[in-house]
Amino acid sequence: MPLDPIHTIRAAKRIHLKDGCFVSLAPLGVHRGHLRAVQGRIAWTGPASAVERGEEVLEVWGKLVVPGLALAGVDPIAMALRAVHPGRRSTARVALEQADADVHKTIATQAFVECASAGVLHPIVDLRGARAARVRAVVEACAEVGLRGGIEWDPSADDPDAAALVRELAEHPLARIVKSPASQITLAEVARGNVAAPGAALSARGAAPDGWALLRALEAREPGLGLRCLASTFEPLAAAFRAPFGAFARGSWFDVAFLDYEVPAELTAENLPAFLLEAFGAWSLEAAAVGGQPVVKRHEVLGADREAIARDVARIVASL
């Protein structure tokens, strides 16, 4: 019996998606048909294919399938301190930066839950200047939520644990050290009328990780600008994980989001920018998978208890 991925997507070594509308974002493109993923990577796409033995068949019923978004500048501490009066945030930040690893894991989990809920399956976390213990806690949170993320980190020579962690991250399945583009653009900067520099990356610096909203704002400013910035955000991840990001290409990671949106037209590469700007977005996310492992199902993030994590973060911040 075919499965409906929006409700029953589950982990499998070999996955066969039937009758999907696959939307690539870098480069932009649309194709309908079938897709095969093997060991968490896309192995084949095409108009039709017979199901092979041992494959988990997911009937997509024509629903939209998009790559997970990437977003730089994710700052778990800043996100945890949003409820704190702006005049007190600097002091509170210093206190949080000196907290133990368990605290950092908790606030990072909260940040990654928000990312997953918005379809940002590839957060790039700014941990420059952090000690290895804090970085390790963030990596553990990333893996528990199930996202594939980048870590901006400059290991300190006087940190005894740094060298070992660098070696671990060189081959980590879900978290790698990356160097994000120096130029980044945020939603707040777009709202103030700032212009994105060439090659700028989409950034959540000082804001919620709503990559779709930022993409829309940039596309409204200049057609194609948001997509160019998204492609720039994918680049350091592609280099670190040695695989394409943002497109349904052979060898790409099977890191995808299923959108519950009925397209009231024939979706094509030509009219897709209009739908990016005026139609589907984070609100239509129903399910997501990273490397074939379910991350979101029916709007629920599977790797964390959202209510419990939010309460823990509230207690941590109140204790400051």
C-alpha cells in the first residue's frame, strides 16, 4: 500500500517517491515524476521508474517537494534572549556564554526546533570565539533535532579539546565546520531598505530563522536576488559536505520538505518565481526529512519536545 509522506514518512535505506512535483531552488527548476533515494542521497530522478525490491514507496500525489533552506547567522543565545529587555541583553549574553554545556544544548535545541518548523533544514550557526565544550553541545543538539548544519568556528589554540573536535567534525554526518560568506543580509536590513551585496548569504542574525520570509523580501526587491543569495548560502555547506545543495540532483542529500499546497496552475520554471513571492512558504510545511530521516511530520518536530524545551529555555533566561 503506498504511503502518504505528509502523514507517514519514515526512515528507510531505499526510498521511492512517486508522482511528486520537485522544485529545485539552486538552480531554479521544476520537474514532475519520481525520485529514488539510497542511503540518504538522491540516486535517480525521472518521469517513470519501476519500484525495486526493498524500497519504501511513498506516494506523493502531486504534492510539492522542495529542498531544505539554508540560513546563516543562526545565534541560539540571541534567540533565547529575545524576551529580555534590550538594555539588559549584553549582560545576559555574557552570563549565557559562560554557562555549562547542558545550557547551551538546551538553547541550541530551541533554535533548531524553530529552524525545522520553518523548513530551514540547514542552519549555519555562528560560534566564533566559542570553546569546544559549547560547540560540542550545539552539535549534539543539531543531531538530536536531525538537521544538517554548518558551524562557524575558529578553534582556539589554548583549548585542549579543540583539536579532537575538529577531527570529529571533519567527517560528522550532520554538522561540519564551514566558513560562511562575509557578506550577509537579514530581513531587518531588507526592511530598512539596505541592498544585498553580491554573493551575500541569507542570514537570521538577530532574528527568527524565517528563511522563506527573507527570500520573499529579497525577491520583492529585485527578481532573482533572493535566489542568488540562497545559492550563496548553500555554497559553504556544499563544500563542507562535498555534495550539491538546493537541487534534486544525483548525489544530493535527500534533505527535503513536503509542502501541503495545491498549485492552482501548471507550475513551471517560468512562473515559479511568482509562486515563491506570492504563494507557498513556511506556513505550508507539513513534513520534512534529512538524509531520509523524518524531522517534521504534521507540523511537529520529531526530535524534541517543543513545549518542554521552551519551558527549559524560559527558566534558564529567568535565572539570569
